[in-house]
Amino acid sequence: MTPEDTFGIEATVIDAPVLGEVRIREQALVVVNDAGTIEHVMEAGEPAHGVARDELIDRGALHHFGDGAYLLPGLIDLHNHAPQWPQLGKALDIPLEDWLERYTFPLEARYDDLDFADRVYESLVDSMVANGTTTATYFATTHLRATQRLADICLARGQRALIGKVAMDHPDGCPEYYRDPSAEAAIDQTIQLIDYIKHHPDNQMSLLRPVITPRFLPSCTDDLLRGLGELASETSCHVQTHCSESDWAHQYGLTRFGQTDTETYQDFGLLTSRTVLAHSNFITDTDAETIISAGASVAHCPLSNIFFSNAVFPAREALDSGMHIGLGTDVSGGSSPSILRACADAVAVSRIREDGANARLPHAVRGTPETRLNFSEALWMATTGGGLALGLPIGVLAPGYSFDAIVVDANVEDTDLMFWPELDTVPDVLQKIIHNGIRRNITSVWVQGRLIKSPEND
């Protein structure tokens, strides 16, 4: 029996609840309650499947997706700079520190203009949802009101989001025209954002969560880092920041503090079980142990690392060690808003790391052996891993989890995503989705059981 307030999705269901394994349930029935939580997943052939299916059909509460369409968990973006959306794909040919000074800081400084903020953030969130991102962790800017508008827009669009007002006050690391006037002001406005999100009248389902957001060590004074660490302890809020992203950023921490970024964040109370460290390319073995011990997580951003880090994050070793790892687009350090693209990039850069890139070196010494990732591990990071990183019941299609899900459909026109029934198994199909799927193929998106994208509203 299915309660009157449930609805069902019948489709071939693909998820990756265990690292390295893909679970496939062909024409399974997913039953979702009125709170947007999955109550049952019934596989075809189970006795209860037919009874529940008939009841849902009688009530007009069954959505059926046939051949060529697949139900996956919603995609989770652990690292995204919302205000950088207008410069997506631009200025990727210069070092990180120059990119910030010449392009990024001037752009982010514009967000005291709320009309501009609204235009950008509406475009961004619409694009993220269209690409199947059901949960995004956003850096905003130093502007409190514009960051509040981003929260309003995410709620209006129905996207699950973790949002942080960027805190940056160091006169040597921030331009005079774009920084918080003091550590006290940055902390006070962070508190105001936390209160705004927690008490927002449209946030009863807690789709939005506030994030304490020191930009990175070069932009923050000791007083600001210390104060935000104390705030993290007092509020138990999530924390997000950049960690050992590039040679320049990593060396900055060593020079200023005499220790790594990871050690510094730990000393200031910013390394918690709710912390997401973006990049972390240059972390040491000791750093990795510290991150794991704290229960913190890393947002692996394979595409932006190519452009600005000049290194490949050791994802294989991190996953094998039990570290919580998810994927980030790093808009706009990365040139794509798609987490499917991040999956494909994670696989590709791991192969480059394993095989090496210098063809003039002998194969035996060219790369780092046994460090590749496969498509199932990429999907795990994009879904299950992201949910674990955030400590939220998302990323898996199973009872007790929020129904955050997408339908990927190869039947749409004008796409390179093509399946050949006589040639392709369902695992083959998943690989093609990761490598060839585009936003056009993502025809339906649910967050907490609410349909926020469908073919009718696309």
C-alpha cells in the first residue's frame, strides 16, 4: 500500500552508494513521500512492485520513464564562485594571482549593484539547475545584501544550496576597493547572513544553509581567521575555503605562518567535520591525515586545477585513504558549470597523472603508477561523496535519503548522447552519460521531491 500523499518514479535507476561500484536497478519504482524523502525503492519483479505501481497509476501519481531515459541522483557541486559567472571561460591563460587582481576582484566588486547581482545570480542558478546540479556550495562576495539575494534566488528556483558571504580583510591580500573594512565587520556580516538564511520564511525545509567563508589565507588577517573559527565553533555552521591550491598560494601559507594551509586552518578552529577545502593539490601526507582526522572534506576541481594549479590533485590516494572527496566546477576558474564535465575531467586528469605527460621520458618513469580513477568513482564523487562531504542525506537513491534526482534522456534531439541497444550495456550507458551528456539531456530535476525542471519548463 502506498499512502495517498506519495508519488512514484518508474525508471532504470543508476547510483553509486559504494565507492568503485555502480548499482543498476532496471525499471525500479522509487516512492517519494510528501516531505520529499524516499520511502521505498522496489525492483522490478518484487511482489510489492506491481501492487504499488497499480495504486500510483490509479491516483495519477506515477511518472514513467522508458527506454533511453535514466534516473540518477542529483549532482553536487562542492565549489562554485557564483559572482564569477560572467567571466566563465575567460582569462584562463594567466597565473592565479594575476587572474584575481586583473579580472576577478574587479568583477566581484560590482555586486553592490543589486540589479547586476540579480541578473547574474538568476542566470547562474538557472544554468546550474539545467545542468542537473541539485546542490551547490557557493562563494558569493563581500556584499551582504547581494549574498542575501543569491539565497532568495536559490530558494525561488528550488535549488539546495550552501551559501557564504566571502570574508576578506587583509590590506596586503585584497585591493582597497574590494575588501571588508575590518575583521569585526566581516564577522558581523557573516553572523547576519547566518541569521538571514536560518530564519528565512521560505526556508522551512532547510534547503539553504549558511557557510562561513574565509576566502583564503592571503586575503584574511589573523583576527579574521580567529574570529571565524570561533564562530564556526559557536554555530556549527559549514566552513568553506581554498587550501593549497597553487604553488603560489601554498608557498604563501608556508612563508606567512611557517606551516601549511591545513595546519593553519586547524590552528584557527576552521578545520571541522563540516569544512570543505577547495583544491588541496599541494597537501602533504601529514595534511591528509589531519583532514581525515578532522572529518573535513576536499572539493576536487579537476578542470580549474589544470588552468590555475598546474598540478593534479592526488585523488586516488585520497579516496583510498578514506578522505571525503566530492567534485567542484570552480566556476569560473573552471570553464564549465557541468558536474558531468567534472566527472569526465576527473577521469581524464587521473589518467594523465598515472601515465605522465612528458613523452620524452621513458614510460617507466613518466607518471605515477596506479593512480587512475574510473567512471564509477567519478559518479561516486559527484553524488555520494558530495553528500558525505556536506553531511547531508543526499547523493544516493535509497530509503531515508532526500529525493534529489535527475533524468538523463538520450531521446532528445541535437545531442551526441546516443545508445545502441544491441551494443551498449547499462554501465556503457553511464560512461556515455558522463562523457557525452549535456544539459539538453537532463530533462527532469527534483530537489527534496519537488520537480524544478521538466521538459515543459525548460
